[in-house]
Amino acid sequence: MKLKKSTLPSNILPSAKPRLSSQQLHEAIAYFSIDRNTYPLILIGIRGYYLQTMGQKNVNDRGIYDDAIFIDSPSATISFNANTDPSLIHPGSALLQPGVYYAHRFDIHYGKHSQHPAICQRCGPVTILRDGQTTTETGSQYGINIHKGGNYTTGSQGCQTIPPAQWKAFYDVAKSEAKRLYGENWNKMIIPYVLLENVGQF
């Protein structure tokens, strides 16, 4: 998808949450062969979920919640509006590349002006492409966290963000499922994150 340089949009949130069934999601990630006995709780992001209905068609817009993130466990598949891009196109900004990452666990996200519980990349490497570059980088130092975004900006320099109005529900559900599955180790276990890119299949 082409990238469009965008200024702050007047409407950055879709009117509805993403809608995909557990079966559709499982079919979409089957390629990655995730061991669901070892990793019963996973997160699935879809970049460009609203590719045709938000921003410019067939363009991976930035600064809007036009993506999706799903919590998927044996007992729940729940969708949330999301952002999977840096808020702005800026030299050096890190764009997480599609794939499966065994790198996230519950922790604290430290932002410029605040800190709050989040699901953080602290356990392993991820692959990114920086704005202005043509080759990817892989490492564990990038801090591509999943955290609360903003009301007037998606609030990301490369992280995956959830709109403030949906953040509490997202975090509470993810935490509840982790506690149910892992007990007292809920915040020590890796939560795999799968990022897909919408190329017309959703």
C-alpha cells in the first residue's frame, strides 16, 4: 500500500468496531502455525482494516484509527479499533512489519507525559522499517508497545495504539483472560502479537 502524508484529521475514529469471526481470524493466521496450547491468548492486528472506508482509498493513512486489534483466546474473540502505524510520516519513525512476534507481555508503558499499564515489547525482537529507509531492522530495543492512544492523535511513534474510550475495555479483557489462563503468572507470560496487512481479504 502507498503511504499518504497526512495532517491531523477531523474524524480519526470509525463509527463501528471491526467485525470478523473467530474462524475468519484463525484462517488468516494459520500460516504462522502458532501453538495455541502453549499460547492460548494472542493478539491480532490488521493494518488497513478500514482501507476502503476511511481516509484515502487503498492508502495506508496515518493519524487515524483505521486499523483493528483482536483479543483471541479459547473463550473470547473481541475486536477493537486501533492504530498500527506511527502517527506521522517522519524520518526515522518505526513501522512494525507484518508477522508474528513472541515479544510482548503485560508491563508499564512510559510515554512522554504519562505512564500506564500496557502490553509491552520487552521479551524479544520485532522487525521494523523506518520512514525514509528501504531495508528493515530487527531487534529487541524498539519498544513497540500496545498502549492507549489519544483523542486527537493516535499517539504513536511506532507503537500500536487503542482509542482512549476503548482502552480500559481492551486492557481489562486481555488481563482477565491472562489471569484466567495463567493465574498468578498472568503478567509474566508472553502474549504473541500477529500483525496482518489488509490486501483486500478483509
